[in-house]
Amino acid sequence: MLEKVDLTKKLSKEEYKAKMPMLETKLSCLQRQCREMKIPVIIVFEGYGAAGKGLQIGKLIHGMDPRGFEVYTVKKETEEEAMHPFFWRFWTKTPAKGRIAIFDGSWYRKVLIDRFEKRTKERELPEAYYSICSFEKQLTDDGNVVIKFLLDIDKKEQKRRLEKLKGNKETAWRVSQGDLERNARYREYQTMMEEMLQKTDTDYAPWTIIEATDKRFATVKIYTTVIRILTEKIEKVKKEKAKLRATEVLDEIEEQKKETDMQQKEKQQIRELQESILAKADLTLSLTKEEYKKKLKKLQKKLEILHGELYRRRIPVVLGFEGWDAAGKGGAIKRLTEKLDARGYVVTPIASPNDIEKAHHYLWRFWKAMPKDGHIAIFDRTWYGRVMVERIEGFCTKEEWQRAYKEINDMEKDLADAGAIVLKFWMHIDKEEQKKRFTARQETPQKQWKITEEDWRNRKKWDQYEEAVNEMLLRTSTEYAPWVVVEGNSKYYARIKVLQTVAEAIEKRIKEERK
Amino acid sequence: MLEKVDLTKKLSKEEYKAKMPMLETKLSCLQRQCREMKIPVIIVFEGYGAAGKGLQIGKLIHGMDPRGFEVYTVKKETEEEAMHPFFWRFWTKTPAKGRIAIFDGSWYRKVLIDRFEKRTKERELPEAYYSICSFEKQLTDDGNVVIKFLLDIDKKEQKRRLEKLKGNKETAWRVSQGDLERNARYREYQTMMEEMLQKTDTDYAPWTIIEATDKRFATVKIYTTVIRILTEKIEKVKKEKAKLRATEVLDEIEEQKKETDMQQKEKQQIRELQESILAKADLTLSLTKEEYKKKLKKLQKKLEILHGELYRRRIPVVLGFEGWDAAGKGGAIKRLTEKLDARGYVVTPIASPNDIEKAHHYLWRFWKAMPKDGHIAIFDRTWYGRVMVERIEGFCTKEEWQRAYKEINDMEKDLADAGAIVLKFWMHIDKEEQKKRFTARQETPQKQWKITEEDWRNRKKWDQYEEAVNEMLLRTSTEYAPWVVVEGNSKYYARIKVLQTVAEAIEKRIKEERK
């Protein structure tokens, strides 16, 4: 692509002055519309050193309401960032619905500067491109607009600018050794850029190349591009909304269609043939109180030691707990953490998303809670809500939950690639056992808070949940993040199995590292 | 995923007999509906040797109208296939709208058997997974249903079956050395399968794992799955059609909205800022008749020799010609091929697609015409029609042509990866020159057939075409398949530039191979 770019383009001062006021007014009006329509916008600036990224961002935000955007400068990762998976710092910075996030440098660093300086190994590149495309696809699927600018100048122009900056003692500090090196090996760096363009110029997040030799030309092109893309998006959203209204009637007719007995019977038959991972669980497994106490003591001691070892080796651990209501998630988590150093783990209970969380991608709140190297993050309910409760209650569309299996696998892969141990537990009991526990809760005053009307309502959808859980266990049990079905009719047995599984996974990893 | 599968599932003879008639009737009815609604269906069977792929395909087609499907058995590639890019044989087998293609083995061979037997190198895997996902995405985006079955049996069961087959002299030939080897190293093969599942279990083409220990169970599950997926697709298409009708009114209102002068002015301004690759072309370049004749003779001689060299080295060449009407595509192609051995090249003129072509993916007809190793394929107009005439005339949706840049880049990458030299020429003239040539054609009796009303109509859309061409040149000029803009106001100059570029590209490749 780059070889086709005409870097001689320019704009006179008069033309520039004539155009800008109109463009600024227009942009600010579009920003307001995006806010009202809850459209999140991400604008990425990449390009050669001294191509004017900072200047252009300054020009761009000049036309915006300062309460509606954030600017993030992406430099070499901080200590805190280095202790998280690569995409953590970008996921946590994705804009809320209606806001604009501007990136001066971005996730492309990984395949540009970091590659040039050999911090990214060549063999890591396919995964890096995959993760970048997956990240942008997930965001645009979720309604984000992603605008990507590449500021292009040629070797000579770059050299001229770097020398000018160096020559002035007020700006000399802005020229790094890396800048000079990339200018000296301009052609090599350009080849990396070209590959990056080819791998990531997608229909959902296309690149716009900005001829940046003339600053005025660049500013006007950036404004015009943002205006064009936002206008198109707003038109599209409006149209979709109009269509939605026009077809609501159709959907209602659809829903009112009662299922015939025949169809219901068919559905039942299909269910019988589907994955029945839960049915395989042997719920008669149990432990006596004595066995339990003995094992618990031993395992807790062991975990305490392993926890220290994890910390020293800087291995992060992610443990997700899902399961039927009253299956014993809380009890297992309690026994797991009881003897651990409280500074080294966090338990995050997951309820329905709050307003801020709802204004982001559904994975955003989980990314935020992912552990630093050496720490343990325990989730009491997880991101799998997307393919269970959200699927069954219709909180997301079918397309959304079907897409989620891969999105979740991709997220867990990113965690695992960053060195994390990832385990997911499904706490399993049968319907009878649940009823017993519900009733017991209701009859024990100090446990009554644990049981609500909603629990009984969910219980009525047992079959639907079972179907969803089976599909989830099958599609998202991977080598890097396996599901463990915990036979939970005996609480003793279940707790020991959880602790043992965690201990074994940690031991296995440590053993591998020692090799 | 595989570790979660319950291979003990079975179905009694009675249950089987009770279920099958209904399932067969249902399937045949769905097949008819798919034909009527022009839905193309692809069903893939993969799995362990002796898991019963052949048997199950036999059972499945029993419920189908034989005039509506094809079964393809994918073995080690034939000599003919080996001389084409890997995906050529699958692209050419994709079903027409309303038909069903069943694959006994498939493109997954590349990441399974071929990987196990080290014909696929480990370093080729990321590209292979990328190509597989891209292939399936393009097809499903185009309305295909892709159903993928993985037939799963365990090591012991496989061994038992292989021994039984071997023990009978009528079936012994069906057991290959490879089957035994894969059984002996079952775990290793399973790991490859697991990775394959994780990389290719997408929302647009998910895998269904079939517990194949019990044949009856497997048959019923396969039928039920196909029935479920086709029913869902038909419902979806129906609903979309209903929505389309419901919103046609909206679209009409949209279209009737006249563009204000202001908007038109804005559009013009945007156009000025966009890529202007064509504007850079120096159309004053020319050659005298004498220079032309001398150079032409020399180049044609050289190409003749290089053509032989290509054939010996088995290098395929793909040359695409696009350009303004009357820009001289035909003349250039004629000079290029004049002295070549007619057995070693094919010129494919591209007109509007015929009915059969329209019933396939837009890239299908081009894949079919791709050259064997050592041959030259010349296209007079190309797959770029998608982002030019189809874009401008509204023959495809905006989403479709925007997606096409990446689809086309992916196709050309597959060709290049398979060793092809890929070059694309844009024959460029200015509007004045075109008018001169049109008029000349009209006034010369033997050239009148070359000029039609449509040419004049297209000419009126010059600006729109210019915008589309600039975007196309920018987004699809890659290192592995570059665009060459040919300054064509002087026919002599243009022809020589084409021949010279082709000769240089071939020489460069041969030089690289000699290294």
C-alpha cells in the first residue's frame, strides 16, 4: 500500500483557513450525536517518528468537547503493565458507550517498534496479528467505531524533522536514539509497516493513510475522514433502529407462535442427542468428615507454600467458579483461600453488570480484574454468564452468545500466553440435591439471605441451563484453560477436589519451569 | 474439547428404527426448501480412520434427493491438484446456490493427516489455519451453510475396527499403513485434532462432535444436527426476507432524499483529499514508432525464452488487466502473447457473470481459471470488478465490496504462497484521450463493434470510477501482488511497459530461485 502514496500533497494556508471552521463545527456536532446515540469511538494514530502524531491529535481534539474523550499515550509498557497480559492495558482503556478514546501509539506497537527493537520475536508475530484482529473485531462487533490513521512521511523528510528537533534545545529531548535508528533503517521499518497494513486492513477496521508531509493537508484529511466515518456510522445506526421498529411487529408475531407438541417433542429428542458432559458426572462420590478434615489440612498447607512459590516465580493464576445455585461455590472458595496470604489473591464476586459496566464490552469488567504476575484472581461467577444467563434470559442476541465462545477462548488464550494458569470449575449437583439445599436455607434463619425468589425461578429453567452448560463446557474446555466438573452432592468431596486440582495445576507448572 | 466427549453413548435398534423414517422425511423436505430458497450447503466429515465417515455419508444421502448433491472424497492430492494452490480444488467444488456438497475428508487434511505425516511443516500451520478460517468466512458471508462433523472414537475402538477390516480379505485393502500408524500414535494425532478444533470452531462454522462408537447413535445425531442447522438457516433467511420487505419503504425514502448542494460540495471536497494514485501518472510518456518496434521485438523474444524457463521451473503466472474503456488492454495482451507458445498460456476474457457463475461465490469463476504450475493465466478484466463496476452499479452491497479488498488480498496471497507470480495492470488514459478513441472507433467501420452505448454511460461515471480505482489500487497493492499503473495515452509506451514489467518480474523470480 505505502508505495502508492503521494507524499507531495499539500494545502495552502488560505484553503486551510477556509475549511477548518466548518470542519470543527461539524466534528463537534457529530461528537454530540455519538454521545446521544451511545456510540463508542476509538481513534488510533500510528506512523513514523516526527510525522506529527502529537500535533495532529492536538488539532483534532480542538474540535471536540473535552468532556467526551480521553487521550492515551502508548509508550514502552510500565512496570504495572508488564505484569499483565499485553492486551490488558488496551481492554481497560476501551471507551464507554458514547465516549471517544484517542490513542497516540497503540497495540500496533507490538508489531512495529517492539518488533523493530526485537522485543517482539518473529515467531510471536502470527499470534500478535491474530490477537490484534480479534481485539478490533470484538469491539466493532459490539458497536465501537475504530478509526486507524497511519501518518506517512518519507525518509528525507523524517531526517529533516528529527534534525530540526535536535537542533533546538527545547525539543532535543523528544528525539530518541530509537527515532534515529528507525530513520537510518527507514526501509526496514517501512517493510514492517507494510506487512502490518496488509495483515490488519480489515473491512471492520480499515486503515487510512495520511500524507503527512504537509501538516495542513494532514489535519484536513484527518478531520474529513473522522467526519465521514462518524456520519456513516450514525446513518447506519439510525437506519438499523428504523428497521428494528419496522420489524418489531414481525418479531412479535414470531414470538406469539406457540410451539406445537410435535416441535416440543423434537426439541426434547435433540436435547437427548446433544453433549451430556454433566450426565457423566458421578454424583455419588463423597468423603467422610474425618477424611475431609485430614485432606483439607494437608492441602491448605500445601497451597500456602505453593502460593509463595507462585509469587516468587511471578506466575499469575485465574480461577473461575460457575455452577448451579447452592452448589457450593462459596464454600469451596472459602476453603481455598482460608490459609492464603491475603495480599496475594483477590476474590471478585460477579453480579449483574452495573451501569458503567453495561456501557462497555461485556469482557471489559473481567479484563480489569485480571491478576498481576504472581497473583491469584478468583471469580465467583464469571464471563461465562454471557453463554448462560444472558443466553437464556435473552439479555444478548443469539449471534452475540454464539460469537462469545470464540471471544472467550481468545481471551483465555491471551491470558495463558502471558503465562497465567487458567482453570474453570463447574460445581455440579443434581436437581434433588438443590431442592434439599434450598429448603434447608429457607428453614435456617441465618441462611435465609442466601435464597431468593430468583433462585426458584432459575430452577424452573434447569433443562435450558443444562443444555447451555453442556455446550459451554464442550466449546470452551481447552488445553490452556480446561473446565473441571466438580461432583458436588458431597460438599466435602467437592471442596477437596477443587483444592487438589488447583494444587496439582500449580505443581505441574512449577515442575515444567524447573525443566 | 475432545476430553469432554462421552464415547459410550448408544441407541437401541428399536429406538433407531422408530426415529429414522421421520428424520429422513424431514431432511428431504429441508433439502427441497434449500433448493427453492437457493441456499448452498457444505457438509464436512472429518474424524479418525475407521470412525465410519463413509458409512455415515451413505446413511445421510439416503434421505436426500440424489439430483441435489455431490459427494467429494478428499485423498492425497492428484497430480493436477498438486500443480495448483491448495485451496483451488476446494474453491472449484463449492456448491452452486441451492445445492449440497458433502466432503469425505476436506481442507482440514492439511492440518491433520498432512501434518501428522509431516507434509505440512509446523511453520506453515498459522497460515493454514488463517486460510481455512478465511475460506469458511467468505463462504458463509456469501450465504453458504457450513456444517462440520468430527467423528470421534477412542484408541481401543479404532484398533478393534482396523483389525476387523484387516481380517477380512474383502476389506483389508481399506486399512492403510497410515491408519495403523495413526492408531499407534493415537494421542499425538488427537492433540493435533484438539488444536484444529480450537483454532477453527467459529460462530460462522462451528464443529459438531459425533460420538461414533455406536453407529446408530452417530447416524441419528448427524441427521438431527443437519436438520436443526438447516431449519435455523431457513427460518433466518425467511425472516430476513420479511424484514427486507418491511424496510423497502424505508430504503426508498432514503433514496429519494435528494442530496443538497452543500452535501455535494462536501463530497467533492472529500474526493480531493483522498488517494490520488491515478493523478500521479505521467500521461505524457511516449515512444516513437521506431523505438517501439525495436523494443517490442527484443522483449517478445525475451519473453519467449522466459516462458520456456517458467515451464521448466513450474512457476505459474497470473496477470490481471484492468483499465478505462479503450485504454488498450486488448492491444497490450495481444503484444504480450503474440510470440508465446500457445500451449503455455490462456487468456480469459471476463464479461458479466453468467447464470452458473452467478449461482456461486464471486471468486469461484476466477479460482477455476487459475493456472497450473508452469502456465500463464491472463485475465482481460478480473475479480476487481467487485470493487469497481459492482460497487458503482450497486450489484453488491456496501458491506460486500468493503469486505472484498481483504478477500481478494487473501486469494492473491494463497496464489503467491503457492509460488505464483501475480501482477495486476491498470491501463490508464485521461478523459480526453478516451473521448478521442471512442470517436475514432465510431468512425472506423471495422472498429464500431468495440464501442457501445454502455461505454458512453460508463464514461459519465468517470469521477465515481476514479474514486473507486484509487481506493482499490491503494488497498490491494501488496508486495506479493503489486498493481502497476500503465501510462497509456501513448499505446506504444504502454505496451512496452507491460511487456517489460512482466519480463522483469519473471527474471527477478528466476534469479531468486537460482540463489
